Amino acid sequence: LWTLVNSRHSVISTSSQIMFCVFFGQKQTLLCILDCVAHLLKIPEEVENAFFERTIKAFTWVSHDSENGQLICKTLKDVMIPVLHDLRTKAMEELELTCHCSHVP
């Protein structure tokens, strides 16, 4: 999966470029990745933060330490966190509907 994500070769440096890329092509890939992580249900905060940093770097080729890196990372993280939490809520609801065991996480 990371090989697919890392296959992007262009560097994205402005918020308009981020939005262009997210809305034209990578949106479905990003949603798929977020959905996979959402189905892990609860993960430690440091793992979630590492996931966001790695995903953002893979999609944008921008390091958190670069010139615009902090702004780009913050912008994308601010967008992805609510999406992940919404997908996680839906995943938990699906589990409650399909799980017939006595112990539901």
C-alpha cells in the first residue's frame, strides 16, 4: 500500500495544490486508507499521529520539517482527523450491528 502511495513524484507546496490533488484522484485512495485505519477501531494517539504524518508525507512528498511542511501537515491533519473519526464511528456501529457476541469493544 505504501508503495502505491509513494509512487507520487511531484512535490505539493500550496494549499490550493493540496486541494486540487485531494479532489482529483487521490481522494478515493485517501478515503480507502482512512477507512482501513478506522476499522482498527481504537489505536494509541501516538500511532494515529504517526499514521497521519506518514500519510501526509506520502501524498504530498512534504516533510513536516520543510519550509511549508508544518502548515501543510496541520491543514491536512485538520481535514483528515474528523473524517477518520466519522469513519471510525461508522465502523463501530457496523460492528455492533453484525457482532452477536456478548463482548463488543
